[in-house]
Amino acid sequence: MMGNQSHTLVELQRLMHRLIRREVSPAEVACSLDVPVERLDLYRRMARGRIETALVQTYACLSVVLGPVKWARVVDGYYLA
């Protein structure tokens, strides 16, 4: 799909989900949706940040025990599930 084409809601949701999971870059999605790449990068970072905050709040002790490197892998795994 190229820019200026209309997307169904399902297509848009799948595309944004792939963006959050880092399966596609903000630049690729920006081109497809004809929007500024900065907006999509901000959206991706905000969405991931909210989910990571929820995971840290839910599993606070685990995030401390694992440390930042292993915890980052757990968070990335969450997105792949």
C-alpha cells in the first residue's frame, strides 16, 4: 500500500501493531499512511512506554531481580506474544 490510499480499520490496526512490535519502521508506516515520521515514532515510543510501565508496576520485583538487560528482553517478548 502506498500513501494516500485508504486503509480499513483492521489494516490500520495491524499496521500500527507491527509498528509497536518493531516489525516495521516508523518511516515505512509514515510513507504508507502519508503522515510525518516523527508522529509515528512518538506514537510508538508512547505506546511501548505505557505498556512497559504497566508491566513494571505489575511485576516490580521481577524487573529489579532481572536487571535492565534481561527485563528489556521480557518486555520485547511481551510484544511478540
